[in-house]
Amino acid sequence: MAESGFIGSIDQGTTSTRFIIYNHDAKAVASHQVEFTQFYPEAGWVEHDPMEILESVKVCIAKALDKATADGHNVDGGLKAIGLTDQRETTVVWSKSTGLPLHKAIVWMDARTSAICRRLEKELSGGRSHFVESCGLPISTYFSAMKLLWLMENVDSVKEGIKKGDAIFGTIDTWLIWNMTGGVNGGLHVTDVTNASRTMLMNLHTLSWDDSTLKTLGIPAEILPKIVSNSEVIGEICKGWPIPGIKIAGCLGDQHAAMLGQACKKGEAKSTYGTGAFILLNTGEVAIKSGHGLLTTLAYKLGPQAPTNYALEGSIAIAGAAVQWLRDSLGIIKSASEIEELAAMVDSTGGVYFVPAFNGLFAPWWREDARGVCIGITRFTNKSHIARAVLESMCFQVRDVLDSMNKDAGEKGSLDNAKGEFLLRVDGGATANNLLMQIQADLMGSPVVRPVDIETTALGAAYAAGLAVGFWKQEDIFESGEKANNSRVFRPAMEEGIRKKKVESWCKAVERTFDLADLSI
């Protein structure tokens, strides 16, 4: 290899934090993961403690370094930079004088802002799509601006802090970077273009905060961070952290990081299966406006002067979270990994369809009034049928999004490989489930490609940091995607007629979820 050394990657997810150390071959040499607390103060509300997240990052870095050193890797002398990837949209407001959060972080899937969304839809001339031209996003509980408005309207310390000029806003990347580069002692208040693109406040074309949006929503520009590219030296880690003096050189929202980790070029799509599921299609340097319920967003911008790659995205709120619900709320399984064996005990769902609209439905439906349903239950139904219906629900939702992508980005011709077939690249923890991957291929009618390393999100952040400091070149990364011959390919085995019938039944089930938000006890 031309150069040895290591790149670190912080992967701050919805339920856990990880730090992974990669060598020049992009192989993980050590990692550590810590789960943190989920708070559910009311139905539909989800919060995190920003201080606990901060501590989880510190612990993960220290423990991963210890593991790498114990295995004989000279990481102390060889760590070139770190990258950072995070759960997007999750919103924090904190005091720049004390460094303390003024409220718990409001998580991306939290639905408390539905009243604010409805109010704005009525008040604004463009309704739900009022800001789509500038930011590519509909008015939805999903995005940071709505969460920030809720904090500004409902939390006295936030109101006061903004009035005094002491409160600042950020998504989790901003909160971490500010703390890691000094905090109250000159911490850098920055975000990257991908995280900024999920706030509703950034103009997709200028890549800067949109003045008219800020004015309309009454959000002061001075509380917002500076926007940087995904791959550049942002700053150095301060004393008090396990790796002081190391450069932070890459930052991307988790789904964009996975896209880079999968080496998705123009015309290529990936689906990440985590708490939710997120399907992104790289549309190159053109921002395609969706007519089918998708979001127009950034793919990545690999340097301050680099071209901007855009993407179409379909976001699914509940994917792996439905499996957690089977485990934690119903007790049908004891661990998430058990679902594959349980679902494999039957060869169909026996006519059962499950739609996990726990907090509404995201793409392509965008129904905040939707709630979860399980239909088609008979005396014959057992827990294996329900487990299989939960797996199918993840795959049907991905199929719905891909159908919309095909309509928006042209027919499948623009998304085909050399053999004329559409390939979906997949990653995330749930993809270890072979049955899930086979069901996905069957319900799509096209192949699913799973790389050997399914945790591509952390790898994408490492790639971004490595590019910025010259550790890797772009051709190393994008050629690696083509070299992935040891990926596993799942090919569809379901008859077209059965697939069509199942999709029709699924659409019926989805329609049954609408207008259920006001059900009372």
C-alpha cells in the first residue's frame, strides 16, 4: 500500500453509538458499541439525552483504541483523521455559555409537531409543499425545522436563550463537533450539507440557509451552524477527549454515509435497513423534483470545490423498529435475530398483512394520521405468520419507494446494470437476515446485492475523512464498489402473478391505516 495508517469513524445512530477504526484496505481493525437510553415521555414522542450521547462517543473511542492497541495496531501514532456520521433530523438546542442542552434532543421519528405542521399547511399559500422548491422537502414532523419551532414555542429556556443570544441549534453532528472541538472554549458550530439538507432550512441549490424560509418560520439565522462539505478538515479534537489533536475531516448524515460506503454513483440505489429503512438513488448533479412522494436531497459533496451529487430518497419510519416491538412490547421473540427462524416456520403469512404505521407513514404516502394495523387474522394465524408479516412489511415499504423512484427518475432503463437488470444494494444490521433479503428480492422482482461488510454507514464517514487528508483517492472508493465480487446476490423466486396479488393486498392494508390518529380509548 502507498500509505499505512488508520482512519476512525464515529457512527452515532438512533439507538447506539459506535467507533470503528479502519486500516488502509478499508477493513475494520477494532470497534466498540454502546447503546443509550430512548425516552418516550408521551405517545408519539421520542427523545435522547444529548449528554448521554456525548459520553457514549467518548467511551466508544477510548474502548476501540484499547482494543486496537491490544491487538498490536499502532493507532496512537497512526490515526490520520476521523469521520462522523449521525442520525439525521434529531434536534438539539443548547447554551453556548454553559454547554448544557436546554431540552432533551427531539428524535427524527418524534411526531409531537403534527399540530405545528397542520397549522403551517393551512397558513402558507403552498400548503404542505410550500418549501419544496427551496429545500426539496414537504412540511412534516420528520424534519428539524418543525422540531426547532416546537422548542421555540414550548420551552421557556429556549425562548430566553434565543432572546439573550445564548442558545444555538444543531443536529447531532453539530452537537458532537462543537463539543469535540472545544465546547464552551471556542467549539466550532458547524454542520455538513447532507445534515443541513434535512432541516428544511437549507436551499438545495445554493447550499446555504434560505433567508425566505427562515423569515417565514421566524427562525433567527444566528442560532444556525455554518455549512461545510462532507469531506474537508473541519477542526481538531480538543484536550479532554481520548484522541486530542486528531483532525475531524468528514461528516455526513447516516444515509448519505451509507451511500458513499456502498460507492453509489449516478443511477445507483441503496437501501439501509435499521430502525427505519432509507432508500436513496444517486441522481448525479441534477436535483430531480419528485412527483411521487419522494424527497429531493443531497447524496454527497466530497470537498468544498467538488461537484454536488443529489439523490431521491424514500424514508420509511418503521423497519427494524417493528422487530424490536415484537421483542420488547409483545414478547413474541426474545432477541431480534430469532425472527428469521420463527418466520421461516411458515412459507407464507397465511393472508396476514402488517403495516407498522406506529407514528404515521413516511414515503411515499406521507400520512401523519396513519396508525399501525394487522389485518387478515383468522383462527389459523399463529406467531410465525405475524413474524413473517412483519418482515414482509419492511420489504413492501421498500418496494413502494422503489416504484416511486422508477417513475421519477425515468423507467428502469436509467437504473439498470450492464445485464439490463435493476440491482438494489443493501446494508444495515437487518440485512444479515437471509429470509428478509429473499423476501425483498421476491416482492421487488429484481436482485438484491448484500456486501460482505453490511455496516457501510461508518465506512462512508471514514471514506469522507480519508479523502480529505489524502489517505484514499476517489478511484480507490468507487472502484471498490465494482470489485465487490464476494457480495451475495439474492434473486427473485416468486411467480409474477403471486407477486402482483400480494402487492394489491398490501395496498389495501395500507389504506386501512389512514385516518386513525384520533382513535380514543
